[in-house]
Amino acid sequence: LYDRDGFIWHNGEWLPWREATTHLLTHTLHYGMGCFEGVRAYAGPNGTHLFRVAEHTRRLCDSAHSLDIPLSFSAAQLIEAQRECLGRNGLTNAYLKPTVYFGAEGLGLRAKGLTTNVMVAAWDLGDYVSATASREGLRALTSSWARHHVNISLCRAKTNGHYVNSILALNTAVKAGFDETLMLDPEGYVAEASAANVFLLRDGVLHTPEVTSCLQGITRDSVIRLAREVLGLEVQERRITRDELYTADEAFLTGTAAELLPLRELDGRRIGAPGREIAPDSVTARLQGLYRRVTRGDLGEDLLAYQKWLTPA
Ligand code: PMP
């Protein structure tokens, strides 16, 4: 990833990609105390746009504030950096990673006078999973690793260090031959996948875990709105047990990178109707289609209200 042309925004300056390095004693490298976002840009009918960049940037600022990391850039400046990052790198369909981290001015846990650094890098993002997986769905394994607890970490903050837990869970599942992992909260209720939120449909009602252990996903929010406002579905945010997923009519994952992916199997139990591909008239397929249209700016009359989620790059 580091040997290529392009520019990375760093504290207000544009660094040539290959020169965008940092010191080995960078505090965040040692303790994971930092926060980041994952944002997507798409090619639309009127050029490239960022999807819900204001909400992502707000979550980044909230993460930094909760972690008590002082930020010297405003949300508006950070949005501008993300917009410009696309043009500077000639990108249309892209993944952007704004990241806030401490510098190398000190290394103990008590280090004082650390500078806050902010960077924005962007690159082409192919599909998160194959087109087949996106139609046929993923096979997941419930993890033996619990997701974070509100009294152990700040679950609403997208903290770098949180992802050790995600990677441990994901690697165990992938080594065992699964596509994804399902993580439970410390009490055993369904939390989320390694980097995506989870939903289930039963008797026409959509259910998703309340935001305690799981990240307050922006795709989760987009999908809840599309389900309620466009499909007229009831959506409940509440505690969910793993057997509810086993016996769901449908289930899917949501995330900026993952978008909306069907969950077809959990711990060897098939979820929903038999058949290789999810039915085109299923709620999963319809929400997948709506999410696809909204993110790509293919709005039409029915989705015009969601224009507000698109920021021209
Ligand atoms: N949970 C975790 C742990 C994640 O990393 C992500 C990806 N950011 C999500 C959920 C989904 O969040 P979003 O829809 O905002 O990308």
C-alpha cells in the first residue's frame, strides 16, 4: 500500500504518498489510543460524491472528544480535506480513512505534551466481498471473544485499539473456514460482526441490537431509515440472542465497506429459506438495492429525500 503515487493529507499539508511516514515512537502505534473513520465515495450521475461524510466526520470528532484527544481541525476543515483527497488522487469510487493519532513527543502512558495529528488517505476500493457472496450471503461463526463492554471501553468511539478484538474474532472464524464472525457482548447478547452491524428479519419486522456494545454504524442508520421510510417496515432496536438469528427469516450485515451483505448461515445453521441466492423480493435484496441506489446517487422520485446524504467531491 505504501509504494505508489498519490497524496495524503497530513495536518493541513499534502504529502507525496511515499513520504507520508511517521516516527517509530508514535504514541498511537504503541497503545492504540487514536480514532479513525471509514468513508466511501462513489461515482454518481453528477460526478463523484462522498456518502454521509458529515455524519462520519461528526463521529470522528465525537470519538476524539470522548477519548480526550484535542483536535485542532474543525469538522468543516476535515470534510474539505476528504473532498480534496479524491481530486488530488484522481479517485471516484474510493475508501477514505481519516485518522487521528498522537505524535512521538513522549511514550509513557502518562506522556504529556503529545501533539494530535490528523491524516486523510484514500484509495480505490474494489468490492468488499465477491459478487457471488453479495448475492448468496456469508457464513459466519459466533466468536468465543466477547465484544467490548461499555464499562471497559467507549463503544461509540471508533478507536484504533478496539480492532485488536475484531481481528482476533475474525481470524479465528476465517481460519475455521468461515467468511465472518458474529460477536456477542459480555453478557452473551448479539453485538456485531468484525466491522459491520447485524440485522435480522422475523415475521416482517426488522430487529437490530441496541447501541451498547456495537458501533453506532452510519450504514445501520441509513438502512433503518430506508426500511422505515421507504419500505414502511417496523424496526426494533433491542437486545437479541443468537438463537433469534438461527431462526430468523432473513439476516444481513451493514457497514461502509461491506455495504449490505446477506448472512446466510450462522454456526452451521442456515438462516431463512433454502436456495443458493437470496430471493429478489426478500427484504434483504430490496434494502440492498435501495442502499445501492442511494449510495450511487441513482435517486429517482422515490429516493430524492436522500440527496442530503451525498456531498459532491
Ligand atoms: N461495527 C464495527 C466494529 C465497524 O468497524 C464498522 C465499520 N465502521 C461498523 C460496525 C459499521 O459502521 P458504519 O456503517 O458506520 O461503517
